[in-house]
Amino acid sequence: MKSPFSKQPPKPKFDLYIIHGKDHSYVAIGLGEYLRSKPPLHHPGHWMLMLTPKDETEKDGTLFQMKRGATGYELSIKEDRSLWVLEAHVKHFEKLASLTEQEDADFRSHAQTIEAKRCQDFVLDMLRYLAVKGVIEEGVVEHYRGQSQRSVLTQLRKGPWRVRPSSSIASMLKDCWEYAEGHGLGSLTYDTCLE
């Protein structure tokens, strides 16, 4: 029988969500005439993580995402963001785990130690960290690893195109931003992680 004075495990106070931004199916290669690639280059969806108060998606939380893409990655941590408000601007989101105050503090600290990189790689690194800490199962990491998509630059390097990636990446980034602007895709929904 447990003693009434024994220490109780801490209760979770935060929920962690993975957010999938909207994407589009192909990217124009900037070669003057904007030739469409055949087969198309698939632009990877933008992945983000968000911490919210437990069971309260309408309340403000913290959004973690990589930004800037081919111009140099940068971790963005934004407080006072509501998952309920973001819902209209993203493809979908899924709850991954509930975190205690200590797990929340460790998560925030670890996010800032990861080298800046593509958004999907950043999210996978954070999921691996949570699996090692026992917050999520390794199967969750494997599930999302299976859903990750090759970068635009990797597709160019491995595909049948006769385009030098280094010469086209700047014009592709410009094309991507113009596409995003013309189709109402904001920075929360659109992945500029071309590399």
C-alpha cells in the first residue's frame, strides 16, 4: 500500500502538437521562360511544433518553426499563438504528447541547441529527443520519418533535370515566394526550406 506521504508523479500541464503547413505540388525552375519540371518537383510541406496549455487549444501557446529556407535557416519561437486561430491557415495538426513543467522546460531548452536546418529535419530531431527522454514512443519518430519529404535541392540533384542547382536555387526561392503570395500562403503555412 502506498503511503499518503509518497511523492506523486508530476501532472502534465502542456500538450505538444505537430503542425503540417499547406504545400503546393510543383515549383517552377527559373530559366527565363519558367519551364515546368517534368516530372514535377514536389515542394515539401512545412512542419512546425506547438506547445499549448493542456487540453486548451484555444489558449495561447508557443510555436516553434524553422524559417528563412535557402537564405539561411533560423529558429523562430513565437509566444502568444493560438492553435485554434492557426487551424484555418494550416493543412492539419496532431497531438503528440502531454508534457510536465520540467519536460516543457527541457523541450524549450533543447530546441535552442539544435543546429538550424530544414523544418522537417528540425521536427524529427526534436521528436528523437523526446523519444530518448521517454516522452513519446520511438514508433512516433519512425512514423514521421516515413512522412518526411526530400528537399527541392535534393530532388534537383537526384532527378533527371539538366539544371545546376546552385544557379537555380535563388530564382526558385523567388518563384516560391511569389507563388505563396499569389495563393494566399503565409509564412506559417508555406515552406521555404528548399535545401
